[in-house]
Amino acid sequence: MAEELSTTQDGGFAKRVAEWPTQIKAYFDDLHTEMKRVTWPPWKQVRATTIVVILAVFAFAGYFMVVDTVVNAGITKIVNMFSK
């Protein structure tokens, strides 16, 4: 079975394995080149947007807490009404 696999691929697997180091080096070279092209935001902007995200998370958490409390109270009243 292994002989059939190696003869049908004509050494394709061995060739691909032998090319891995070259492909990995090319990937990291491309990555390095692209990272040089990136324009990073200033630290002040990063802090500001981070604060906005944190505040938005707390605002949504508060909103969902209120909605959950109201829905829970409504369902509890309905269940109590039918269980008497």
C-alpha cells in the first residue's frame, strides 16, 4: 500500500517536504516587509479607543442586566399566576 502511494505521487511528498524551509523563510521575509508598511496609531489614540471599548462593554452589561431583571420578573409573575 505504501509503495502504491509513493509511486502514484512521483516523489511529490518528499519534494514538498524539502521545500518547507524555503517556503517558511519566504513567508517570514514577506511578513517582515509587510510589517514595515504598517502605519501604527499613536499611543494617545490607542488609549482613547480602548477606553471607549471598555465603557461600551460596561454600558451593554448594565443594559442587559436591566433587561434580564425585567424579563425574569415578568416570567416569574406568569409562572406564579399559573401555578396557584
